[in-house]
Amino acid sequence: MRISGWLLTMLACSLGTTTSAQSGVRLTHDDLQKRANGVLALMSFSIVPDITTSSLSIGSGSGGTQGSSDFFMTQLGGGDTLSDTVPIYLEGVLAASRYDPTFVATQGAERRRIPTKWNSLSATGGIGWDFKLTDELKLRPIFNFSLGNVTSDLRAASWYVGQQTGRDINFLDRGSLNAYGLGGSIMLDYEHVRPGYEVDVELRYSDIRLQSFNSSAAVQGKAIAQSANLWARFRAPTGITMLQRPLRYVLELTHSEFLGDQRGVLGFDRLTSLGAGLELDSSAYNVFITRTRLVGRWVFGTNVRGFSVGLAVSF
């Protein structure tokens, strides 16, 4: 089973919009509705296993007089087939993110930034079946289901908003947006194993529909998570022996195309990752973890680039 977590820091890109009024803070239903749909669109990146988006950190590039936002996401996930005789495939993904939209209040010549904190948690499960096409190639349909929650907190800004608007802003101040997702994926899995090297290639298309439920009355949201992903890995011995097993070097390539509501929401339509690292084999000992991989990755796409370091284990 592959269970991995990655850290990626990208260049800043603007996600925010300006919300202002001549007097006080104008936080209309449309303002919140657009944000709610946007939050679910951002959550859609976290519900599909993908090395290129498993952790993102994006800051606002807007100026002090404009509404701005910051976005951070991290993901931990894995999946594997139970056995050759029971070809049931199981996968799971846990993710957390923070979206910090900033509203701008205007009152005459005065301008004041109103920061908010929208934190989200999501969990996605998948169950599939391996159809063996050849000895090395499998077709794997997967049924996916997700649950997510977004909570909002005005923190210190709540007093100011209350004073200036005289409104009870239910969602922005400790409100909640719950969402569920249903959909599926189709995957081609190629595994070529030889004594001197191993090649793994996965081609995946995913389509999961997110919909809000049982949430604060002020907002409802929906989003479509669609993506196509190619992942490839090459492993071979370095000639060094550690823990009574060959120490291997690892080369990786990942490319993701984002479709549906994911397309362009973070300023890019596709991401590519190139990685290299080492794999330590501990299978000679009676331990739970059989392999440990440390991989550095260079990730790039339109308007973004970054470096990540990934730690993964196999059981």
C-alpha cells in the first residue's frame, strides 16, 4: 500500500474579489454564495489522490485595498489491492485546508480589511475491483465517496463587523458548510517487475460531484471534481546494500489535467511533477513497514512552480 504525504510551496496567485460598500461592510448573499462555491471547488483538489496537489500553499497577490485570500492544503492518502486472489482495491484520503478570504470594509475615506478563517476537513474513500487484462496490466473501476466540512471564524474581526453592519452574519461568524461527494474513477495500472528494475504506470480519470447539505442557511454550494492523471515510477538498485537489501534509486513522473470546476480556480489548468529519490527496503526484518521512500519533486505549471519533499511507506 502506498501511503504518502507531500509538501509543496508555490508562487503566489490571486484568488480574492473585492467586497465593499460606501458605508459599513456589505456582505450580501451573492458574495457568500460565490465564496461557498469557490471553497467547494478548492476542496475538490483534496478528495482525489494526486501527488501534484497533495499539498499546496498559495498566498494572495492582491494589494491592501482589495479583497484577498490565502489557501493552504495538505493531504495524506494511500491505496492497494487486497491480493491476487481477492482483487478488491481500497483507497482512502484525508485532507485539511485553510482558506482565508479577506473582505474590505469602506466607510467614507476609511478602509479596513476584515480577515476571516475558513477551515475545512475532508475524507474520501474508494472501493474498486481489478480486472486483469494481461499479466502486467489491470483495469480498475473505483466507486468514490467523500465527506467534508468547512467552518468559518471571524476571530477578532467579528466585533468590528458587528459594529459596522449591525447584522448577525451567521456563516462568517462560526458558521458551517457540510458537503458530501459521490462519483468514481477509472484506472489503468501497469506493473512491470524484473530482477534488475521495476516500472509502475497508472493512468486515472476521476469524476466526483460535491454538494452541500445540512449547512448554515446563508450558503449552499456545489462543485465538480474532474481530473485526468498520469503517474509513472522507475526503481532500480544503486549497488549499495542496506538492511540486507539493495538500496534503490527512484525516478518519478506525474502529470495532471484539471477539468470541471477545478480548471483555472487556482490559476492553472495542469501540473507536472518530476521526482528523484531513494528507497530503503526493510523486508528482511520482521517489521510492519517493508519499504520507505524519500523523493524530492520539482512541480511546475502555468504561473506556478515549486519544490516538494515526499516521504512514503509501503506495507
